Amino acid sequence: MISRLPLLSAAQCDEIVATLDRLNWADGLAPGKLYRERVKGNKEIAYQMSPQTAPADELIKHINDAIMGSSHIRTRMFPKSMVNPRFNLYCDGGFYGPHADSAFLGDNRRQVRTDYSMTLFLTEPDSYGGGELRLTYPSGEEMRLKEPKGTLLFYPSGVMHEVLPVTAGRRIAFVGWVESHIQSQQERDLLTEITTLCDDMMADESLALTEFHTRALNVKHNLYRMWWKGQ
Ligand SMILES: [Fe+2]
């Protein structure tokens, strides 16, 4: 399931980009020179990358709070923790070729399973050429996504994806990976459906807290009891 929601205002995005413009971008993190040449040709500012990029850490904390505080996200991703948050910049032909995200990210002390990959667009789609996020499914079906600034897009990390070369302008985005409390996509989809069903019933005065609503709530809570992993 691909999901999108407006997370930040245009003004908030402009403020973030203005802060990033005062910092130094590094070559995107890659496992070796060959990978950088063939697969990943972008720039990044990562969380706690260096004392010089410290202002970005505050921005990342705010974005993390906005993501974790969103009820839309809580009822779809069931986020447990986020890992490797960073800003990235694509310009002058910058690209990230077709790749598979690692199943686990983190460091020696803490590894996080990547259930969802997120992209928060921070520059307007018509301000740069190319730069579509392309998802390719095993069936061969593909999607090309280029969202308005402030929009957060999240998709299952197991889908092959890439960022097409940016031929003009600058594509700046925030990216991060999330481990979900619910490992199975099918279970997540069912929990989303029963949760939104219960919420919709609560919002309808003729249905709210009737016996039917209460029974639906009971099913919902029992499914959470069965499938929820971790605190
Ligand atoms: Fe990726």
C-alpha cells in the first residue's frame, strides 16, 4: 500500500530548505565507490552527521514528531521506530538507481527492520526536471511519483524503487525508514480497515456506541492483542 498525506505547510518546507542551504551536503552514504558511481549519485545531510550539520538535527526531530504524532500514520504504519533519517539533494543529473532497501538498518547497538520507506518532498515538483520516485513491482507494474512539497509518501520497503535523474533544478526531500509494530502487510491492512470502520461509526451519531459498534470495537482490540509486537 502506498499512502500519502500533507504533513508540512509550504512555508515550513521553505524554512527547512533555507536552513539546509546554510549547511554542507555530503556524498550520499553508500557501501563503496562502485555503488556511488553506479547506483547512488546524490547528496545527504544525515541525523547527527557532524557538528557542522547540527541545525538539521532539530529539523529531523520536528519531522519525526510530526510523523509519529499523525493519526493517519498511526492507523496505517503502526510505527514502532524510525531509523536513518536524513535529508537528500538531487541536482545536476543526481539519481538513485533501482535498488532494494536493506531489511535492517541501524548500527551495532540497534538494528531496525525496514517495513516502510518514507519520502517527504520539500521542493515543488515543477521546480525540477525528472526526479520521479519510481516503484517497480514484481509483476512489472510501475508507478512514478512526484508530490507537492510538504507531502509525505510512504510505501513498503520491499518494493524495488529508484529516483530518476534530476535534469534541472533541485529535488530536496527528507527520507527515513520505519519498523512497524505489525510485521505483516495483510495484518496492517486489516487493522487499518477495522480501526477506520470503528472511527467512522463513532463519528455517526446513529451508530456510535450501539451494540454493533461495541462488537466491532471488541474485534478491533482483539486483533491488536493478537498481532501487536513490541512496546
Ligand atoms: Fe531506497
